[in-house]
Amino acid sequence: MKKKILLIITIIMLMVTLTSCYDAREATSVSFVQMIGIDQGITDKWRITVKIASMQNGDDSSNKGSESSQQTQTKTITIDAPSFNGGIDLFNTNIPQKLDFTHASLLVISEDLAQSGLMGEYITPLVRFREIRRTLNVIVVRGNAQEFVEKTEECNQGSPSRAVVSLIRQGENTGFYPKISLNDFYNGIKSTYRQAVLPLGSVHKKNFDEEGESYNEGVKNTGQYFAGDTQRKGGNTIELLGSALFVKDNMVGKLNGHETRMMMLIRGEFKKGIFTIQDPEASKWIIPIDTRVSRKPNLKIYFDNDRPIISLEVKTEGDILAIQSGINYESEEMIGIIENEMTRYLEKGITSVIHKCQSLNTDPFNFGRTAVKHFLTINEWEKYNWNEKFMEAKVEVKVDFKIRRTGGLLRNSDNNVRDE
Amino acid sequence: MIKDGKFGVHETIALLTITISAKVFFSSPSVVVAKVGTAGWYMTLISAFVAFLATVLLIRLLSIYPNKTLMEIYEIVYGKVVGKILSLILFASILITIVANSREFIEVMKVYDLPQSPPSYLLILLFLAVSVLAYLGLETIARFSKLMAFFLLLVYISVLVLSMKLYEPHRLFPILGYGLDTTVLSGIQRSSAYGEIIIIGVIIGSLHGLKHAKRAAYLSLIISASIITTALLAFTLAFPYYTGEEITAPIYLMATLIEYGEFIQRIEPLFFFLWNISTVISVAALFYVLIIIYAYIFELDDKRPIIIPLGIIVIFLALVPQNIVQLTIGMVNMIRSYGWAFYFIPPVLTLAIAKITKRYGGSTQ
């Protein structure tokens, strides 16, 4: 009898404790935030924009299982608030469901805010907030974040958040912008080893020249634009290209798509991308080369009376995609000419981007990660202050480039050569 | 009446290892990084070495008094009154450790997973599980530890392996952290992290002799040191020292960052098993030891009536810290920094006095 009573009490207790808890929430009582945009506010300190997804038919279960009930709709809402968390509460004066940030995939920060030197102040509450995952992607946008978040609606790929996340992943195939998570960025703004960098985005400006004289100037570097400036007609309203440079939490400059690729090459994060070089023997023509890093860059840092000397060796390889001039560069004697030209091209690009960053006093290349190995204690390292010393560093760049394949053609026959 | 029961070396190793290592899943790694920076992962080896020396002396003490528990030895060496006072000190040390561990577990759960649930509700749920285990006796706790140990180890290794993408070797530099002297001093001080090894002296009656106790103590120290060192090493590799010191539950956060494409991500629920089960075992083991000491001090034959009152006392004490800062920076940090004085010094001192006075087995020889 005693055992039976105990069993009944246990079952009742299990029923009470396992049914749910204080934190249980039904899916229909929650609105999942997909994207967050942050601008400096006009009527209050923060202007917060959220793109929320809600099930089309809410908790109406009449057409359960039908395709239409599975579709998600998104809404973009903007609010001015004194703080991020205060803003969330204010959103809930308008939205019947509780806002949930656990599935947010993108944080958009306006360029103005990034340049205000207040980024730390804005980012810390997000890092502290338990619902926001540190894997959240972060970008800086030209113009305002509100407009960017709104315009993601027009992406031609179903869910806006899925489209933007796929777009961010595309950076790996081109090297035109880095993929940075909230965790990377937060570590970056506090780092003693490096400075932070973020991908640059923008709503595309309609600047496509449909009429005019044919282009007749030299070869431009691919990606020599900032986001929003590409000469394009059609496609999505938003684009990512280039990167924003920071000194601590303050945005101090930008790299265009081409410069960002050079930065990615130095960081060893460049996977592949197509570089277009001028034909060394026929300057009117170009040679596109599908390029990749063959090995992690070899970086050595030593010190000459406190001045850092950086010796960087980047090993790359690539495949020829086209030879417009028709010159037979595929031959054993000629292939070296393209390799040398490409080496010069990359060396020039890398040196130039390093000098640009030195002039802005920012090290987005992670050189400090190697330099720190020369210091025994944190006190010594922090006293040396790498982020300040990088500006004075002497950088020696060596690039090694090898052609691996020549595409579907093994050689150009002589009668294909075009005139200059 | 609850019987302590008998169990083997494997069960003892699982019990001691889980009891010692469970704390690494809470705020301790962050506090270590704040103290010694990048040197935390090898600082804990210094702590383990100090704890090992203390354990060697504890085992020596237990070998002088065969078949006697630590509390009985105290009474033989110092007499009844002083012996009971020393047992009471051990009782208080373990009580504070249980209170701190339970509240820290609840606080971290509230921060990351159950923000709306009141601490009292979560503590009651935790102590329901702990009380059931205590009710079933030490042998059940030990056998349950062994049953779960392999699963917990598998989950732990999975978390470490899946986090590999987050590891950056440069984060181990500057290699000496805030200086070798700070690392060595902190290492010695934080030997309290392994202080729970002392319970071998309390539960020795349940083991098959001193040989088993010795083997179990040394092996569990080695395994615990390996687990804590690898956890701290992984944490140091995954988070730089300047942000690592800010995190409430670093290993949990590390698990949330695991992402391999769209398929493998958000795997932290796996970590919850590791977290919850190890904490329940750790708290249950310490709670049962607490009951043993209490029953010994007050000469009670039946431990069963103590379980619920003592559980209620622990729940109320766990609710005393006003906030997480008071808990982690105050209480937990105090236990880790000064716990060694209460865990290790009394047995070591007792060994020295026993050797000097040659008071073995209750009479001077």
C-alpha cells in the first residue's frame, strides 16, 4: 500500500514537472527575428529595425498541412528606443507574439554608426543578450541599416534571410568580402593582436550607363568598387562588396572588392577568385586567371629596435581561363611570362593594401597573431602595443605564383594571334 | 536504513572524476583566465600536482589507520571534541561547495536556457533528483556514475573535437600569461579545484580496502586533471584572453559556436546532457558525503531522516547569494582560492601529529 501511494505521488509530481516549465513557449506565440538593423536614432539613441518571420496563417489550424500554411511571411519594423533591450519591449507593444532572436542570422550596422566610435557601446548589449547567438553574421552598410533590411525583401530567393546568408557565403567563392560573425567582430574590437574588419554592404545605386561611348581605357581590377557602386542593371537591390576597417570599435576606412581580396590573401582566407591581368605581350588584351592560395602564407616577424619587420610570403596558383591575344602562353617557354606578370600584379596589390592600412593605423591582416609569439607575458605584449606599432612596420612581400592548368585548350595555334 | 554498500575501483573513479570535473562547465574557466590569462591550461596542472601531493599524504594517513574513515582518524588523533570539530569543518567545507555548485548550476541555466524559471523552482527540481539518488544510497550513486561516465566522456570529447574549427593556436600566446609567478601561485592556491578528492577518506568504508582507495584516488586525479586541462586548453584556443574572462559559461558558449554548414549547428542541447547529468552526480555524491559526516558527528545510525531536512537547508543556503556576481566572484572564487586550507591542511596536519605522537589505533604506541 505504501509503495502504491509513493508511486502515485511520483507520477503526479512527474506530470506537474515534466509537462512544461516557466520557459515553455508555443511556436505560434513567438515571432522569430531574421535580421536586425541598427542605426543611430533620431528621436532616441537607437534606431532598431527587425525583420520578423511569422507563419502565414498564424495559429489557425484549419488548413493544417497544406502548402500555403507552411509559407513564411516577413515584416520589417523600425523603432527608436533608448536601448536595444528597451526597443524589444517597445516592439511588443505592437506585435502580439514575443520577439525571439535565437534564429536571427544577420546584424546590419550603418556606416554612420560604425564611424561614430560608439560601436562597442552598441555591440556589447547584443553579445550579452542570451537569445542572440555569436554565430550571427555582421555587416556594415553604406547609407542606413533600416533601408538595407527593408530591401532584402526584394531578393529573388524565397526567404530574405536565407538569401542574404547565401550571399554572405558567396564571399568564399570570390574573396570580395569576408564572412564575419558577431563573435569574430567582438573579439576584433577588443583584440590586442589585430583590428576588426567587417564586410561592406549597400543598397545598389542605379548608376548603369546604358548609352555612351565604348570603353577604351586600360584594364581595371575586378571588384575595384565599393558595395552599391557596381555598374549593374537588374538583380537584387542589395549587394556586398569590399570591407570596412576598424581601429578598436571605430570604422576608419574601407577597402574595395579588389583590396579586400588582397587582404584575404594575406590572411590566408582567400579560397578562390578570378583575377584579370593585362596581357604582358599585348597590352590591349587581358588574361583572366582563376586563382587560389596553394599554401597558408608564410609569415615571419622580427624586431629591429622595437620596429617590427614583417616578411610575408604568399604562395598561389591558378588556371588560365582565356588568352584574348591568342599568344601561345601555354608553351613551356612562355608560361613563365604570365606567372611573372601575375606575381608582380599580386605583389603590387598586396603591398598597396598594406600601405593603405598602415596609413589608417589598422592591422586587419592578423599580423599581430605571429608577432605575439615573441612576447613571454601579457604585460610585455600589451605594453608593446602591437596595434600602434604596426603603423611603423617594414613589410617585405614575396609572392609565388604558378600556373597549374590552361583550361580546355592546351595551346593556341600561331594563326590565332591577334594584333595589338 | 540506507546502506552505503560496496563498490569497486571503476565506480569510485567515475564518482570522483565527475564530482571534481563538473565545475569546469561553469564560470571557473573565465575566472582562471582573468587571473592567469593564457596560462590557465597548464596552471591547472600545477593545481593537480599540489592536490596529488595532498592525496599522497591523505592515503598515507588512511594507511596508518586501516579501515578507519577520516572522521574516525580525527577522533583517534585529537580526541573526541577536537575530532568532531575537525569533522564539522569538513562538513562545512563540503556544504559550502554543494551550495556554491548548485547555485552556480542554476544561475548558468537561468542565464542561457531557462530565464523565466525562478531559482527556487530549479533548485527544488535539482534536489529532487539528488534526494532520490541519496535515498538509494552511495552504491547507487557510484554505479550510476559509472553507467553515465562513458556517455559523458563521449559527449565531452565530441564537443572538444567539433569545436576544433574555433581553435587558433596564437591564443596560447604570450605563453606565460600574466607571469610565471602569478601562474604558479594561482596554481597552488586553486588546488582546491581538486579538493573533492578528500571524500575518498569519508567513503573508504565502501571500497574494497586501502589498495583500491589508493588506485581510485590517483587515477581519478589524473583523469580529472586531464579533463580540466583539456577543457581549459580548448577554451584558451577558442577565446582570446581579453574576452574569455568575460564569459559566464565558456564551454557552453563554445558549444553554441560549433557550426559546420547548415547541417551541423546548434548542437548545445547535446552539451546540456553533459552539464545536467554531471552536476546531478557531483551534487548527489557530495550531498551523500555530507549526510555521512553529519550522521557520524551526531552519531545517527539511520541516514534516511536526514536527507529531506538537509536538502531543504541546502536549497535555502543556495538562495542566499543575492546575485551571480556575489556567487561567482565572491563565493565560488573564495572556495577555489582558499578551499585547500579546509580540504587539505587538516589531514596533512593530522598525519604530522600522528607521526609525532605515534598515536595509532586510539593508543600511544
